[in-house]
Amino acid sequence: MRALGRLTGGARGNQGNGDPMSKYGMGLLRSARLTRRQLIAFALASAVLNGIVTACVGAWLAQTYATQQSRRKSVETLAHLIYDRRTRAGMVVSSMRRNAPLEEIQYRKRAYDEAYVDWNKNVLLSLFAIREVAGDLKFTTLVKAFEDELVASMADVDRCLTQAYDHKLKGEDVAPLLEACHMATMHQFVLDCGATFTDELYKLTRITFVPFSRALEERKRLAEVNIKANCTRPPEEPPLTGAVTAAPATPAAPAATAAPSSTPTATATPAPAPEQTPAATPPQPASEAPPASAAPNPAP
């Protein structure tokens, strides 16, 4: 009985003293004057708000990633079209230069025509992709370089290749024609410009999460500089023909002689010096006068 009383008394003593953790916890609740219902409502509101924020951030990240992947896919498609057309054009020119069989030349020309059609079908989509990657409709530097440099050069390549192919079908030698239209130079320019253009576009598709940074503006500036350096065609030299000859050098006119004119002027032609006329012979003195003929003497 005594032991039971001790245990009961000890338990009552513990209840009177209370657990320190529960004591402080209940004390904070009493001081904040929060009820159990308010705590449950606060927990639910926090969970709902956390879920909304997480869903919004996750949706934004997913959309950003999908946009980045779409832009990269567009750049890869553009690079494929450029290299496909350039490579097939080079194969046709190579066959014509080494006088390959006509069947091989025609087969490669048909393959080039297919690449030409694919390029022209997607050229407008390529412009849309460039504007989307640039991120600003006013950023027209890339579009201008694409249309005026890359597309124009590929059109020149196609024009030269078509003329050479027509002459080859007639059995003519196309090497002079390919040299005259600078086929090798244009072919290399398409490679350099296309590689630089697609590389700079691919760099612009990178994602950055650094706030308040000018990383994208710096990339655009560098892209503009690199594309301008590698996508500017050299000035074309005028064609040399047999009719064009250098004009002979004109000898310089003497300083004292002016250009002939129908109306002489005092400044153009100096007046000729008057001829020296013999001065009047002064009268001879009497002593020097010639003797007069003697008069006949009268007859005696």
C-alpha cells in the first residue's frame, strides 16, 4: 500500500510539474492566443500556397525548356538544309570538273535539285526560326545577313552550276565557265558563312537563370560581330574581256602651248612678234650724194 501510494504520489507530482516541452509549447500557444482550429487552417493555407507556387515555377521551367529545345531543333534543321544543298552542289561540280560519265552527273544533279526544293520550301520557316531565336522582332541584323549574304550567295552558286550543267550537256568544257563565275570562292563562302551563322544561333538558344544580367544582350552583340565578319562577301571584280583595253597615256601638253581653239584669245595663243621692218634710210649728206651726170657742154 505504501508503495502504491508512493507511485501515485509520484505521478501526481509529475502532473503538477508538467513536461517541460509541453509546458513551453502550450505556453507559446497561450501567449499567441492560437486555437487548434487556427493552427489547422494555417497549415492548410501554407500547403495550398506552396502547391500553387511549386506548380507555377514548374510550369514555367517546363515551358522554358520546351521553347529552348524547339529553338535548337530549328537551328539544327537550318544547318542541315544549308550543308545538304552546299554538299550536293559541290558533288555536281566535282563530277563536271573530272569529266565523269553523263549518267553520274545527271544523277547528282537530280539530288541537288531535291535539296534546292527543300531549301526553298523551308526558307520562310528559317526566317521565323531566326526571329524566334533572336528573341526580338527589331533584331533584324541576323535576318539581313541571312537574306543579303547567305541566301544571295547560294543563289549565285545555283546560277553558276545550272549554266555549267547546260554547257556540259552540250559536250563543252565547263572549267573556264566555273572559273569565270568564281565557283570555288562562292562555295567556300557558303561554308564559312553558314557555319558561323548556325553556330551563333545555337549559342543564343542557351538558357540562363541569372537575374539582372546582360548575358543575352552580350551574346547578341558578339553574334552580330562574328556574323558580320564571316558573312560579308568580298566586292566582285569586273569581268575581263578582250574588248576592254587600257587607254594609251596621253602626253602632257607643254605649259606654254594652250589647247587649240577656233577663236584665238590673248591668253590662249601669244601674239606673234611684229616683223622687223627696215628703218627709213636717212638722207645722205651732200658730200655723200652721188654725183649727177655731167650736163652736155654747149657747142662752142
